[in-house]
Amino acid sequence: MSVLIRKYKLPTGMVKEERIDDPDRIERYMRFFSKEELQKLESGQKVFLEKDEWQLVEE
């Protein structure tokens, strides 16, 4: 099962982490990435989109 991890910073400076495990939501978020970024995500690397850090992991 894949989990998409999103790390982002709040305006207060606190870093939050969101773990997305719903396949429909993961598919929806994958549309935001370019082909090169998708290849990085699928290989387990971290990708930065705007100010957010994304990583796709297998659990």
C-alpha cells in the first residue's frame, strides 16, 4: 500500500506532516507533478512542489 507524505510549513513557522493513504486522493495529487517529478516520487525520492515536500513510500 502506498502512502503519500506531504510536509509543509504553517505561517507560524511550525512544520506539519500529512500522510495520505486514500488511493483516490493520491491519484488526484499526482496530477500536480510533471513527468520527471513523478519518476522521482515513484522511486522514493523527495520532490519539492512550491514550498511543500512530497514523498511516496510503500508500507
